[in-house]
Amino acid sequence: MLDPLLFGEIDPPQRLLMGPGPVNAHPRVLRAMSADLLGQFDPEMTAYMNQVMALYRPVFGTQNRWTMLIDGTARAGIEAALVSLVLPGETVLVVNFGRFGLLLQEILTRIGARFETVDAPWGEVVPMDAIRTAALRIRPRVIATVHGDTSTTMAQPLDGIGSIAREVGAFVYVDATATLGGMEIAADRWGADVITGGLQKCLGGPSGTAPITISDAAAEHIFTRRHDEKGIRAAGAVDGPAARIASNYFDLAMIMDYWSEKRLNHHTEATTMLYGARECARIALAEGLPARFARHKAAGAAMSAGLRAMGLTLFGEDAHRMTNVTGVYIPAGVDGESVRAMMREAFEIEIGTAFGPLVGKVWRLGAMGYNAMKHKVLLTLAALEATLQAHGHAVPLGEAVPAALAAWDATV
Ligand SMILES: Cc1ncc(COP(=O)(O)O)c(C=O)c1O
């Protein structure tokens, strides 16, 4: 028999998570998540659901009625959006500039959709006129893009994408997992129909639920695919004329009916995650979104300045850097994984490795959500300086922290 005490109580080390996410959750979010559970249709619970809808509208920069949560990590939101919007055989234009553009393609392949891409090399973004040219040629059902792709640390400009989509009769889908709550997300101004996010980056919560917003036009389209499952459909429910959505769990038509006054009993809302998401948004809105974006910008500027003062070279275009994650080349002759291990073991600080073509070449340092703070950036830089020194890589000593401090103060 397995000794029930064998593994001990959960008691993780107090790591400072300065990678591309997840990051440390705000203590208020963790406290909210320890609150007692409620029944799914308890009036207190449905009131919390309605509050979450109201709280996430400004976070997404939208008036969209359909603004809610998809249970699951951020990719649950992505998958729900794409499987509900796109029918097998329909064509999607994917704006592809990193690993998460590849994820969009992977999900579309599973849906049985066709896609074409308009690409930028890793470290760059796709010019808006290239998106327009491709959209005019392809006439897709959806233009799908990532906002901030953590794999390359680039943020795709999205102003104007909605008017391109309207010109060709497409919807716009945006994966804003890595930027929601840290850089401006302007669903209505961009003309984006569906945007999804996650908590574990700039919103300073744990992963496990995906905020989503859906325009009325996209909702109307999705409702044409409404096919309520047998066990829960109301007497007299009428199916939509279009094909059933190929996922039950990610069927946005049923999920919208769950979040509406219909309260279709589709799934059991992840109550604890909802408490956490609610607190994340409350914290963000109390800080004020412009102040929050400025804080992330200052953190990114400080991190960049400190890394440069160490003589390191940043990855990617300066003009399109995400404010919350910074890519930096691993200096020649330095073992990147050994540096990460020492950062973790000696300083309790996690920095990120990289994906695909950047593996072994780049580290990614994040400062977002609860960790986009001056002292956390300065501690990380000081620790990295000492770690590089210990690895025999000569860095100008004592330069990084003052450079970062000056950059922070110049930005706020
Ligand atoms: C831009 C982007 N999209 C999607 C994801 C996937 O999120 P999750 O791991 O929560 O499913 C991430 C996570 O790193 C991300 O950075």
C-alpha cells in the first residue's frame, strides 16, 4: 500500500518566475481561489459569472455582450474559437510569425479546414499590406493571428485588420494570451471578432481558464451551428441550419447559452478558476489599464536596457517588441541551460528557454503581471550578471542594474 504521507504536503520553493509565463500569481488571486465553492446555478454563482462578463469587457477593449471564460488553459480558448468559427473545408488566412502561428495551423488541420499563411521570419512581424494582399487573393472565412507571440517576443500590430476583414467578408480571430492585461487589447477598435487570452501572463493568475470575447456578428454565425446535445436540450429547441460544431466541450454556441440567461447546463463551470479570473480583472481595472500598460512597458524597457548594459544582444526587431517578454541571445561559448540551472538553484529565479529555431540560442525573460515590478527586474538582472560571471563570461560589472533603473524611470 502506498503510504499516504509519502509525498508530503505541497510546499513548492518560492521561485521568482521571470520567463515567458506562467508567472507568480498575485496573492489576492490566490486568496480569491481559496473561497468556498457554490452550486453551478446558485444565484451567487450566476451573479459572479455576470460580473466576470462585465469585468472582462474593458480588459478586451470591447462592448461585446459575449465576453466570458472558456474552461481550460489558453489553448482551450483558441480551439473553441477556431472550431466554432471555421467549418471543415473553409479557408483561413493565418498571420504567421512564430510558434503560436504554427499552433493555429495545427488546430485548423485537425478541424479539417484549409489555410494559407502570410509569414514573417521569427523576430519580425507581418506588414499590414501583406495581410491585405493575401486576404484579397484568398478571400478567407477567418483571418487568424497571434497578438504577442512569446516564442519570438514580437507583437503584431493589429490596427486596421478589421477593415481588411470586412472588405473580404472574413472574421478576425486574435490569440492575445500573452498580452491581455499587459499591452492594449482593442477588440472593437481593431475590428477583431473573437479574441482569447489566458491568466498566467500579464493578468497575474494561474493557467486554467481562457477569457474570450465574441462580436455579435461572430456569435450570430456561431449560432447557425447550434445543436444542443440531447440530454440538455430544451423542449422545442431548434437546431441551426449550419453544420454542428465538431467539439462538444468547445462548442461556443452551447457555451454562450450557458453564460446567458438560458443557463444551458453544458458544463460545470470551474468555480475556483472563475474566482481567480474575476480577481485578476478586478486588480487590473483598479490599477487602471493605461497605468498597467505603462508598468509593463517600463519593465520591458528596464529589462532590455539592463541586458544591453551587460553587453548582450537582444533578439528581434526593436520596433515590435512585446513589452512583457524580452528575447536575448545566449553569448557564444556559454551553456544556456547551465545558466538557467544556476539562476534557479542559486537565486530561485526562472528564466525561459526558447522553441524551434531559437533553441539553445536565445533566453526569454519576462516581466509581467505581478512580476512586472522594478525590484523583480533589478534582481533578475543582478542575478544574471553574477551567473554569467560564474560561467566565465566577462560582463561589465555593476552596469546592468543602474541602466535598468534609469530606463524604468525614463519610461514611467
Ligand atoms: C501566445 C500564446 N498563445 C497560446 C499559448 C498557450 O497557452 P496554454 O499553455 O495556457 O494553453 C501561449 C502560452 O505560452 C502563448 O504564449
